Amino acid sequence: MASEKRKDMALLAARAGHYREYAPPPALRRHFSRLWSHALHNGPPAMVAIVPDGYCDLLWIDGRLVVAGPDRTAAFPVIQPGATVIGARFAPGAAAPWLKTPLSPLVGCSVPLADIGRKDTAEFEARLADCPDPSAAMALFGRLLEGTARDAEEPARDAALIFAVADGGRPASGLLDRLGMSERQLRRRCHHHFGYGAKTLERIRRFQRFLDLCRKSGTMPLACLALEAGFADQPHMTREVGELSTLTPAVILDQLDMRKRAD
């Protein structure tokens, strides 16, 4: 009963406030795929669903720098109404070298950056805390990351290729020959850079294709959405979407249908 109530009440994060993404400056593009900000609505707190996307993010939230590890299923964090969260999404293969830690222990976790051992964390947090408003904090956040990027390790190219294959809906089995890896080596690399195996990454990126289609094709029937996203059929989509988000495809389509939102 509780899970059914959650399905009816949860809001995708994109609907719970004003979310904006920015292309990172050239100095950061090897290490971060997006910079973003999320200003939550004022008023009663909503149950916000953060759904898995295969990425790891660095956040400025509640006066702390926090690493949001990759998720297997939706997370439901408690975020104060009116708060603004600033984030940087690591590029595929960049998080583990930058953080100097594998991502598998971070799956489903939000960990203070200081706990991971970055010595510059306290200085960065103090400088961000002095910013007069979120826009100033966003600008400083980017500059601080640019400073760290100069000394950061290069992202792992094989991880970027693994992600691209999963994102394109192609089976991971063909990667073994292209990368010159055994199945065990591929599994180990995936757990190091994504927190889980290639099959889980494929499921999550297929789910993200479904979300993209919901945003662009609000009038498409659910059965067509299922096939277009790469599911075997509509029941397969319903099962997978429910396991990854706790929401039904119909609820997600209703929340993300841009035409209905405009109306």
C-alpha cells in the first residue's frame, strides 16, 4: 500500500522546481558532461524522485559539497522547499579518476566530499558559503572546478565507450572484441567506473531514452513508446520503469508531457 501511495505522489525532480542545465566551459568538458542548478519550489515539501541515469554528480547543497553516487533505483531525498542545489555531472569514465575512488561503494549514496579525502574541500565550501546568491555560487563553483581540472587524471576512454554503447541501445556483448577484454574484465571496469555492471547500465540508459521520448512525444501511445525506447513490449516497459523509478509509465508521461505542462 505504501509503495502504491508513493507512485501516486512522487514528483520527478524535473517537475519539482526549476531545473536548468549548462554546457561546461572548455576546460571542464573532458571531466564533466553538464553543470546544472535546481531551484526547488517554496511551499509544502513534495516527495521528489531522483531517478537513475548512470552518472555520478558533485553537488553544492545545504552548505556542503556532496558526491551523489550512481543509483540503481530512484532515490527520495529530503530537500528543503525553496533550496537551490548546484551540481556538476561527471562525464562517463571521469568520476573515479577525479575522486580517486571506485564508484561501486558510492552506489545509492550521498557522501560528503570531505569524507572521500579531497584536501581542498573545506576551502571550497568556505568560499561558496560566502556567495551572496545562487547565481554567484554557480559561477564560483565552475571556476573552482576549472582549477581542479588542471591536475585531474584523464577520464577512462574505455568507460566512455562502454557508456556510449549502452546509451545507443547496442548490446554490451560486442564490446569485448572492441576493447580486448574478457567478460570478467568488463564487469570489473564497469563496477569501477559506473558502480554496477554493463547490463544494469543498459537498463538505466534505456529508461532514460524512455524519459526523453516522454518529453518529446507526449501524444505517442505507451505501446509505441515501449518499442521506440528499446523495450521488448509494453509490459516489459511497465515492469522496468516501475523497478527503476517506482512510478508507472503513464504517470511519468503525464508529468513530462511538455504540451500538457504548457497548458
